[in-house]
Amino acid sequence: MSRKTNRKDGTLPPSSYQFILSLMILAEILVTVVVSLILSVVMNKVLGLNFAFSLVVWPVIISLVIGSILTFFISKIFFAPMGRLSRSMRRVANGNFKINLETKSRIHEIRDIYNSFNLMVKELGATEILQTDFVSNVSHEIKTPINAIEGYTTLLQDSSLTDEERQGYIDKILFNTERLSELVGNILLLSRIDSHAIQASPSTFRLDEQIRKSVVLLEPKWSEKNIEFDVDLDNIEYTGNEGLLYHVWNNLIGNAIKFDPIDGFIRLRLKREKNEILFTVDDNGPGIPAGAQNHIFERFYQSDSSHKSEGNGLGLALVKHILDVSGGTVSTENLPEGGCRFTVRLKIK
């Protein structure tokens, strides 16, 4: 009796294999009883053995034979794949994330387990690489400002310094202290988002007012470079995590200020388009190199090494991560007239 399947992968549903296994057990019992009775009668007539004795012995012998054969096939079908999985799991536990299990089994559960195992190993491997790179980059980024602070503090011990030189060293120490504080703050925020430690606490607030507050907060930086702003923000209310989105505007506008030239110009736009909110920030900086546009939102990536002293490569990564968990997107493009544009899209809730 054949059982048809509608599955595209050619496997039978779980209930079919349970039914087949039950039939195999019933068949073993039936065959054992029938064959035992026949052999008992034959052996009794041919060899003259006691029928009662044969009726006890032969079922045991036949049951052992049939049971051994069925155990062999069941072990090959069910337990051999589990043995491979167990050995592979031990290898993964020892740090080998390059394992990929394949099976020709038509048992749906085994195929599912193998697919889930391969997916798990792939994710663990990606996490391992990310963690290794993250620790390496963090240690380097933290070491740089600490070394600078240590060096300028040592120079301050020189009693022959002028007041102007002493103030210059103090300013350098404060600058690197701020860099270190910003780096640690961004790392902690990324870690909290990754571990879902930040609880979803949506509130309704004005996006345009939040963006204006970011511009005001960054006033010392853009005033120092004499940058002008062209701001056109629609009055838009949004429901989301207000604290997290503040980091988005602060990082994007701060990034535009950092790369905009002295006496530069920054354009901010916020408007509603159908079922989404669109925010753009344009600067007049050098733009983003073509090879860097695919990596600009990666952690610790900095396309221009000459600006490494001005940042830690976490700002844009933080922007993307926050928008990912908020259901939004961020993209960048170079403008024909020079500079670049960052575009944020948020779904209207």
C-alpha cells in the first residue's frame, strides 16, 4: 500500500511515519506468532519434539531474529542521522563553525533538524566573527584616546610650560575625554539594543521639534565652522521610541557638520509622503567614495582615515541599528553638485 504526498520536498508528513512505524511493530508481532505456530507444528511432527516446549522456544528465537533485522533498519533510518548530528554538535561546541550537514533522508523531522542545525551554525559563525572584530576594534579605539590623555598629562608636568601651552594640552585632554565618553556611550547603547535591554516604550511626539532640538544642541560645533542651515520641517507627529530616535538626528546632523567645510551649508528636510515620513540631510562635504558606500553603516568603519581623530566609526552604525529596530531605513548618496545626502524613511504608525 503506497502513501502519496503533497510535499514539494518529497517527504511524508510526520503522521505517515508514525503510522508506518506502528504497522511495522504490528507486522513483527503477527509474523512472529504465525511463523512460530507453523514451525512449532512442523518441528513437533518431524523431530517429535514436545509441542508445548516448541511453542515457547520458537517465538523467542523468531522474535530475536525479526527484532534484530527491524532494529538494524530502524537504526539506519532514525538513529544514524541523530548520531551524525550529535557528533557535529560536539564539534560546534569546540568552536568549529564551518560544519554543514546534508541528508538524503525522506523523514521530514530529520530534514528539519538538519536545516535548523545548519542555520544555527551559520548564525553562530557570524556572531563569532562579529564579536572578534568588535573586541579588536573596541580595544583599538579605546586605546587611542587613553594614550593621548596619558601623553598630554605627562607633558603638563613640565613646569616650564607657558600658560598658553598648558591650556592647549588641557584642551587636548578634554577633547580626548569627550571622545572616550562618546565611544563608551555608543558601545553601551549598541549593546543594550542588541540584547533587547531597551524596552519598547513608544510615545507620540513631534519629529520636527526633536530635530530642531538636535540642531540647537550642536550649535557650538556648527558655529565654530560658521555653517549655515536651510531648514524646512513639516509639523509631523510620530509614535515611537523618542530617546532612540534622538540619537539618529544627532548623529546624522553631527556627521554633516563634521564633514562640511568652513562657511559651509547644510540643508534639512522633513515631510510626509503617502504612508511614510521622509527626512533628508544634505551637506557640502567631499562626499562618500564609491567603494565606501556599501560599508558606511558598518561598525567602526571610516571611509576617510584623515578624519579618524574626529570620530570612532560607531555613529552611522548606531543610526542604522536604531532604525532597523524601529522599522525604518537609512540610505546615502552623493549629490551631483557636491556633498552627500542621508535619507531616513519611517513608516507612519
